Amino acid sequence: MSRNIDELIRNMTLEEKASLCSGADLWHTKKVDRLEIPDIKLSDGPHGMRTQDDKSDNLGINESLEAVCFPPAALSACSFDRELIREEGKAIGKEAMAFHVSTVLGPAVNMKRSPLCGRNFEYYSEDPYLAGEIASAFVEGVQSEGVGTSVKHFAANNQETYRMSNDSIIDERTLREIYLSAFEKTVKQAKPTTLMCSYNRINGVYASENRWLLNDVLREEWGFDGLVMSDWNAVNDRPLGVHAGLDLEMPSSNGVNDREIVEAVESGKLDEKDLDKTVKRILTAIYRYQDNKRDVELDLDSDHELSRKIAESSMVLLKNEDNILPLSPREKILFVGEFFEKPRFQGGGSSHINSHLIVSAEDAMEGKELSYYYSKGFSSKRDELDEESFEMILSVAENMDKVVVFAGLPESFESEGYDRDHMRLPDSQNDMIDALLSANENVVVVLSNGSPVEMPWNDEVKGVLEGYLGGEASGEAVIKILYGEINPSGKLAETFPMYLEDNPSYLNFGERKETHYNEGVFIGYRYYDKKKMNVLYPFGHGLSYTKFVYSNLNIEKSAKNDRDVLYTISFDVTNSGYVEGSEVAQVYVGDNTGAAVRPEKELKGFEKITLKPQETKKVTIELFERDFEWYNTEIHDWYAKDGSYTIYVGSSSRDIRLEGEIELELKKELPFVVDFNTTIGELRMHEDKFKKAKKLVEAVEKVYGFASDEEDDEKNNKGMLNAMITVTPLRNIYMFGIMEKDAVSKEIEILNEN
């Protein structure tokens, strides 16, 4: 339906415009009855619909309408499967339309800077490329159903401790490469209808009033044309927020901030043109939904099956010593741990879903002719052993073929609103695993957790299945994987460090006022690889019940076209085993030019393929100019130096199967302006100017009394003198009286001539 939104705005009073800029309640925008402007409803996401009819709250305390709980992002990202996540988005979009919801509040694409962040369960990854690709697929799926999305939390929301006031202190390169990159990819690739700004400050300015972030970067650089809303109660100065580009304040502020907007316009503090832009974006979002609105019949059973499929495709087999898995139907199995009957399958807080059909592992075992025994062993809610059955469990374990322990983090250990204090499982669980190992050497651990945990028993147990939080069908997925009905194919979307202290943010996390991101771009595998540190399990790792062989790497330079493809990487993957399986082939790029301190390698492409036994498929990955670039703060833009780069192809970040080298030729020169503080070493990096700087170089050599080439090298210690000359600024020439300052200045002018 065509509407003249500009005309509508011209007919609105100042008070009506201001009223549109905040919610009517927790989940609805305001109506303007005089002009017949309707309201729209927003709802959590991101892994299912948490929609409330009345008694609304934003913390998940009150009950919501029944919906399907899909696996949270911590698990679904491990699928590395864009198409599967697109299907998830479509299903959630249909449920949203059925519930008359205009916008799903998700996905959440913040980086997993520390394993302690209480909200990590709903974030995808430590890697911005992976997070951006998976988020884009989710957004495309939801929006294909006529429902909007709200990509969150923009930006640098990486801890829950004092999240409403903490200041994230981040240099521009780190911010661009790590903490904004997934947002940028999602905005450009999937065109989400809205973004949600975060609570925190960024370098001293609240995200909700950060014009550089919301306008200069998001809208002017990236071309975002949608609406920006606040996280719930994330507004500090409302008129400043309107000027910065924050359109919708959620939820209601009971008219307080609406009046501040009116007063700011009337006093001249806020330009009404800024308010009009905000109102236009809000009206566009309202009428977009109105035009797409339709009746949809819910099929929650079908969505439940999709939830199970995602869990099956995402759970990660971390360890499988002696092929202890899959379990055989003929084996006697002892299942231990209350998570077996009472699964933890979703996170706590605002995303908590009233699930349609919760299936535990115990439920999934019903009707199967399998020999097993179950004992609670320890609580799923508290750190306590079931003392009455402890000795009995050990005696039973001695007579079983294998023991499977369902361990994990109780909901009280991790949730929105607070961060974890440590990375350990409850002590009772570790004690039980140790005791079981003394009774039976064939122990498998199945984990339910929203983020990494330390595993002091990892070397002793023979199998570890990382189930993360698997959604409402998690029990079905776990049993099918354990018994080999499903071949596991998930890959870790984050690194599991050996210990919390190994994490690069360990000394700079959870501060009250300011959190300094001193590790820079080196988070996750970027840090561990650069430091050559041992990790428990690396990024991208995940085993299968079959084996995959990589071969025939081919790197083809592409002719530039409007898609800016630079190289096409192709290689073969063969299933050399005897069961069908899926593999995630990963492509990383390493910069050998030395132009900047960079990670050893960074993920720049992946593809998930399914192969029958002995089948071979060719995988093709395209690399673009951006895949080689880093953010250069001198030019405030992306840049890659010409020279050598290594292409790594592998099954994980530390299981590289194929390598090839390319010579990049972009002919993209950095501007280089010589001044008094330019060093001889910097001049040497620019051959043309170095040749023209002969007088200045000779003058610097005189500063140190540099000997001629014919004289004895050892006597004059030329190595040391060369090193000193390399770092000497040109100002030393006149400061040591070798040349007059004006003469040095004139030589510099000559060097800067084109």
C-alpha cells in the first residue's frame, strides 16, 4: 500500500512526533490515533519466540506463549551451515508472523571476548567472519517471511558486569576488525530492518548517543537505512540520542524522555530535522510490517523437528579415543547425571522460551531396546552429589561396558545479567567423573553449557560430546549421536582454553567503570595461535565417525569484476571411511608481508559438505579484497600490502591439511608524508624516497660517526650502528648540528613532492 510518509510527518504535531520515539509498554510502539498510525509489537528472539500476552516483563520471569526453542547461538553457530540457519530463521519468522510480531529481537553477534561473559550462550563466535555469515543467513531467513530482525547489541557488549554503565575502551583498529566486523557483514549482506544498540559506553560515549557509531559508521559508511532501537532501558540522554541516530527508545519511559525531546526542539538544542528523520524511520518500520502482515498457521511440531536437526548438525564430538563412540545397542551403558532427565537446553534471562515440547535424553531412550541403567548422581541445579546413591553408582559402573556422564553448568552458573566467576564445572560433577574413572575406564562425558568449561579429567575420559545448549529437542539429538544414528558434524565456533588464566582478556575483564581491550585484535584463536599456546580444543575442531582426506589444492587468480573476487580456492575432500558424514572445510588467510602485526591466520571462508563413503567432492571458496585487508588507522580505511600471503585449508584452525602461497598485487599504496619525526627505517621501506634522501641518510650516519664499508666491520660494530640509524628520526640531523634545520626542512619538502 502506497503512503506518503513525508506528508504524514508534516501533519504531525511536535508532541506526536516525540511520542513515536519511545515504546507504549514493554513490547509495543505507540499509536497515534488522530492520524490512524498503528502500533507494532517486538519480541525476543533470538533462538525462538518469547512472546507475552499480558503481565509483560523483559527478564523472562513471567510465562510467554508456547513456541519452539531452537538451539541458542552458542550451539547453532557450530553447524557452520548457512542454509540450515536460514531455515531456522524462516521458521522463527513464521512463528513471529503468527504471533503478530513485527520484529524479532536478534540475532546477537557480539564477540566472545571472554568465556566468562554471562550472555555468551546467545552469541555466535569469537570470530567475526563466522558470526557475520551465520547472522546474515538467520536475518535472511526471518525477513523472507515479512518479519523484521534487530541485530544486537551494537556494539562492544562483551560483559554483563555493570553492562549499563561500563566503558569499553578500544582502539579503532580492534573495534573495526573484531567488534564491528560481524555487524558490518550482516548489514551489508542481509540488510536487517533494525539494529539494537547496547547499554555500554564506547570510548567514553554511550552507544545510544554515539553519533560516530550510529550515523557516521552505520548509516553513512555501511549504507544502513533501517531503524536503530535501544536495548531495554539503555537510554542516557534522549535528545542527544535522537541527534546521534537512535530512533526508538524501548520500553516506555512514561513520557519523561518524550517531553525532553519536545523541550530540546523548542529550545533549539535539537534540530527538528533530526527528529523528522527518526520519525520517518519509525513509520517506515511500522508500515513495512503492516504491508507484510498475514495470517499464518503454526506448525510447532514441524519446527520442533527442525530444532532437532539443527542440534544434530551442531553438536561437537571433541574426543573419541579408541572409537568409544558410537555406542553399540549390545552394550550395557550407565547414564549418570540429572541432566539426562532434566536437560538444560536454553539460557537464562530475556531469551527464555516457553518451549513447545521438551525432550530429554531419558525421553529419547523410551521404546528403544537398549540395555542401560540411569542414576541421578548429581543435581542439575545445584553443586551437590546424590550421596545416597554414590557408592551404588560406582559398583554399578564396574559391571557396565561404558559410562556416559551428563555434565554441565546449572542455569545459576551462567545467565544474562551477570558474568561467571570461573570456568569450572560444579565440583560435585568433577568429583563424580573422577570416581567413575576409578571404577570404569570407558567414560564418555556429554556437556550442557553455554560457554567453555575447564576439563581436568579430559586426558582420562575416552569421549567428550559438546552439546552446548541444544534447544528443546536436545535429548533426541544427543541419543542419536551417541548411538550412531547421526554422524556428528559440528565444529567449535570458539576456542576452549586449558585454563581461564590463558584467555587473552583475563587481566582486563569485568571492571566496573572501564574495561580496556588491551589484547587488541588478538582474541580467541588469533591469540592462542600467535602465542603458540596449547589449548584444550581449538577453534573449528570437531570429530566425525568417519575420516576426511583433503587433496588437489588449486589457487586461481581471478580477473577483477564487480563482485571484487580476487582468488578462487578449490580443493577436493574425500570421505575415506565407511559411513556417510559431513565435513566443514575451512579456509584461512595469513599475511606474510610484515606490514602490520597480524594474527597468524584468519578464517575467510568455509563450506559444509555431506559425503557418502569413498565419495569425493570439490569445494570452491572465493576470496575478496577485504579478506586480505586489515584496518589501517593512519588512513582510517581497510588496507592490504602487496606481497606474500599463505592460503591455509583445513579441518580446524590447528588441523591444516593444505597450504599454498600467493603474491597479492593490489597496487594500493599508502600515502607516505615525510616529516622531522620520520625515521631512516621508514624511508627504507619506500625505495623511491629513500634514493632521493641520500643527503639526509649520510647526515644521520655522521651523527653516529658511521665508518666506511672498507673499514673493519667488527671493530666498528656496524650491526649496532645500522640498528641505531634505522630508528633515528630526521630531527636528529639538526639537533646534532650536522645540518641547519632549514636545510633539513628543504630536503624533506623535496621528498614530499609528487
